[in-house]
Amino acid sequence: MERTENRSELLEQALGGSRQAFELITEPHRRELQVHCYRMLGSILDAEDMVQETLVRAWEKLHTFEGRAPLRAWLYRIATNVSLDELAKRSKRSLPQELYPAADPMRPLSPAIMDPIWIEPFPDAWLEPTSTDPAARYDQRESVTLAFIVALQSLPPRQRAILLLRDVLGLRSKEVADLLDLSTSAIESALYRARRTLSNRYSSPTPAALASDPMLQDLLDRYVNAWEAADIEGLVALMREDATFPMPPSPTWVKGREQIRRFVAENILEGDARGRWKLLQTQANGQPAFAWYRRNPNGSTYAPFAIQVVSIDGGLVSDATTFVLPQLFAAFELPLEIERPAQVKRKASWR
């Protein structure tokens, strides 16, 4: 009760012009707004920008907040509309396997496409440790997996927003209608279409694919060892026969264990590659992930190279999306340099 009274008092101070009070009442919602904007846009960098814009607009329009709905709902209204405005100006984001045919594994990696067309990885540290609303169809972790985010981007922006507000946040149709200034019937109609499209592009993973267990950690440890030891045969033995290996922002991707073996041998572990790479385990998109570091020419340090998000199916790696975007290491709170030969403690184990 005391927390509610304090929050009400802070709100009155914010309405009276106190920027400090405004920051105190909005800061607890920052992370969940970042996650919402990421789901809308598929980019953590865009999501951060959208949250900043949301808070700017909220401060400028605070005098219009009447308190009939919770402050959280009011902020979600602004964040959703800010994201919709941004989506009206941009192409949807996706991954190489959605936009380009599989590549010849013996050809060099295609040049990067730096236009904002690629989904970016998402740090699990941004996820709020809150329970999922019972009315939601998808929980916090599943709703940021790469497969779910890719499927979301196939929806028209307004349908995307409605599905997220209803099926991820668990809001009622009347609440979503109030947030988006639409009728309840319009919300239900758009939600029906969004669910139908999503069902054709996405299937919820089995519990084993998302769960943590010793066998999974053993698989991930062997996967790291294979990369660092440049053990190509050992690496592909850990992959499904139909595994995929994309490397955005290059449009290049390959499919199939044999194709991956050839591609890796030609482009990543060519020559004397033992010790070329160091992998630190982290967590991204509700999935196991690795920060890839490449050995510098001086031989004594490793520099950020990529963040790789892996999908597991049937006890094997089914996809290894390798985002060659070292500028994202800061968002993941990863070291910007590691030394050799000192042993580096992995940032996080899969759990």
C-alpha cells in the first residue's frame, strides 16, 4: 500500500513539473518497453531509440494523462504508436534464409548488406523476471525466440501490435481497443487474421528445445570445443542433417550438414585455424548463444566478431544464426577484448 501511495505522490510531483519524479515513475517500465519495441521492430538498436522517443513524448504529454488507465498501459500506448510510426518508414526485417536462396558453400561469403533489413539478436538480460499473464498465449522467453520474431515480422504492423498486446502481454480486446483507438470488433478481426498468418509460419517449440538440462549443456560445451579446436568433423557431428547456417548482415546462408562442413572449411576454419576463435557462452532470444571473438594479428588478444544464436532440436543444433555485428557486444555487456592465453570465465551458462 505504501508503494502505491508513494507512486501517486510521485505522479503528482511529475504532473507538477518534476523531471526527477517523472524518471522515477517511468524507469521501472523501461526494460519491458524495450522488449515490446524489439518484438515490434526486430532490432535492439531501434528498440532503444523507440523507448527514448516514448519517454520524450510521455514527458511532453504528461499533462494529458488522466489516470483512468494505469501509467504502464499509457506508456505502452505511446510505445506502440511510436513503433508503428517507425515501421511506416522502414522495410520489415528478416533473416537471410527468408529472403535469399541457399548459397554455394564453396563460394566466398557475399558482401554484407548494411541496410536495416536484418533482425538483430536480443540479450536475455533485458527480459523482465516477471511471470507470464495467464491470458497470454506465448510466454516471455518463447516470444523473443528468433523463429517467433521472424514470423512476427511477416505480419502487417498493426496486426503485429494487436497480437503482441493480446497474446504476449495478455491484455483484453477492450483494453487493446482503448490503447489503439479502435473498436473492439476491429481488434478481434485483426487478431483473427494475425493468428491465422502466424500459425502458418510458426510452431511453438517442444519443451525440450527450450528447457535446461545437463545433456544440453554438454552439447554446448562440445560445440564450443569443436569451434575453438577447429574440429570441423566434430562440429558438424553436433548438427542436424537439415541444419541451417546464416551469417547476417551477409545474405549468405547454407543448409545441410555437408554444405555447412564445406562452407566452414572454406570460409571460417580454413588453413591453420586452431585457436583462431574464442567463444563465450551467453543468452539471446531465449536461446543458447555465443559471443565469438577472433584472434588479433598480434596473437595475444581476441576482438569481438559475432553473436551466434543457436537452436536445438532433437539433441542437435538445428540452426546457428551468426550475427556478424560486433557493435552489439556493448548491448550484451560483453567484453570488448579478451586476452590469450588467460582462461576467460564464460559470462553465462544456458539455464
